[in-house]
Amino acid sequence: AMNGRRTVSVTEHISNILQNLGGVYSDPPRVVRDSANLLSSPSGCNLQPSTSSLYENDGNYTPAVLLFSGTVAMIYKGNTYNIPVDMYLPPGYPVRAPVCFVRPVAGMEIKSK
């Protein structure tokens, strides 16, 4: 490795993030496994893990949770579009599904059909 720093695996990186979050998830090994699988998949390879609170529909914020930000490729009528997304793993994960938002960037249009 360059600069004498060893490469941290995706699994170790997610484990380190979870340790910093404390006990927000009831099944940390499952969160680590699912996160590593996501980040190493073709769909999730452009996502970056970080942490953030999630603003809930009831107006409350969760404690800091895992957040995956980046782009997900979508094919529509033969063209590939890189859709900017923020995907949160809420405290109830895996019982509760991830919460996903499309984050439009300048110049993007969302058209209703």
C-alpha cells in the first residue's frame, strides 16, 4: 500500500462506522454484511457510506444512522442515467426497509407522466 497505509476492507470500514454510531442497530453483523454486499454490487458501487440523522415523516430526527450517497444507474429507453440518491438505513433495519431519496442535481428534471 502507498504511504505504508494498509487498505481497509469495505466490511472493516462499515464495522468502524457502526462502532461510532453506538447501538443504533439491533443486528450489526447483518447491517455490515448487507452494506458490504450493496457497496460491492454493480448497483451500489458508486455509493459512499457515511452517517447522518434521518428526518422522519412525523417530524422527528433519528439518531445518526448509516447513509449511502452517490448514484445508481438506471436504464430507460436504452439510455443509462446515473440517478443521485441518498439511502438511509433506519434504526429498525432490517425489519424496517431502507429509506431512499432521489437528490436532483442542477439541470435535472423530474417529469410526471
